[in-house]
Amino acid sequence: MLIRLCYASTRNELANDLIEDLNAILNTARDFNGKNKIFGVLYYANNHFFQCLEGERSIVQSLFHSIKNDARHNSIIEFEIMNIDKISFKNWSMKYVQKCSKVDLFFNQLGYDSFTPAALNNAHLNSLLNELLKEKQTRVRKKVGLNQRGISSFL
């Protein structure tokens, strides 16, 4: 049976560098998910993760158990598991969407200043997932400092 499992969490600030964490999460997810026919999306903004996983019930639930034990996540909120007939994120073993204004606007309409996944309820999930489906997949890139851009500091 196919399910959709969504959760939100707060990033453990004591963890590694954010870019390293995102790259590690995405690389591991894409490898595992590709082998196990799991699909989904990861969104990160304002020190919070939101992730949707779609696939066979036993595999998705086992994966989520591992995620709950991952030190990079705190205060995990699991939303209602939904039985689904088809995979929405079938083009992505794990789509990554970076902070975007459309998601902020979505939360503004709910009465929040910015991305606040703890404010979501099951009724909001489909609308948020539709917004994430429309967004382009983003590549995680290392931040480049002024020294790497050929700009010299005068100080």
C-alpha cells in the first residue's frame, strides 16, 4: 500500500555546517530512495525542515524511524499518514526546494510572517505540497566568500 508521510522538524544548530548537512541528507536520501522506490520533497528555511515521503508503507515508516533518530533533527512533528493511489513526486527520489517567496506567501495567508511548519495541520498539507510541486528543484551550493570571488578586502 502506498502512503504519504510528511513531517516537520527544527534543525539541530549544534550539528555541522548547514550546507554540509543539506548535501549529506540529500545524497543519502537520493541513494536510498532510488533503490527503494521512495519519492518526495525536502524544504528548508528559517532553521526548519519540512519533508514529504511517498512510497510503500513499510519502507517509508522504517525510513522515518531512522530520521527520528537523526541528530540533525529536533522537535519532530509527524503529520497524519495518508494512503495514496499515486505518487505526486514521482520525478524525484528527493526533490529539494530552497526558501522561496511562494511558500512564505502561503504561510502569510495562514497568519504567519514566514515559514512556520509547526503551524501546519493536515488540511494545509495538500496546498503546501502543491506549491512545492510547482517550484523548481534547487541545487545546494557552497556559499562563496568575497575571497573566492576575486574581490579583495581593503581592510
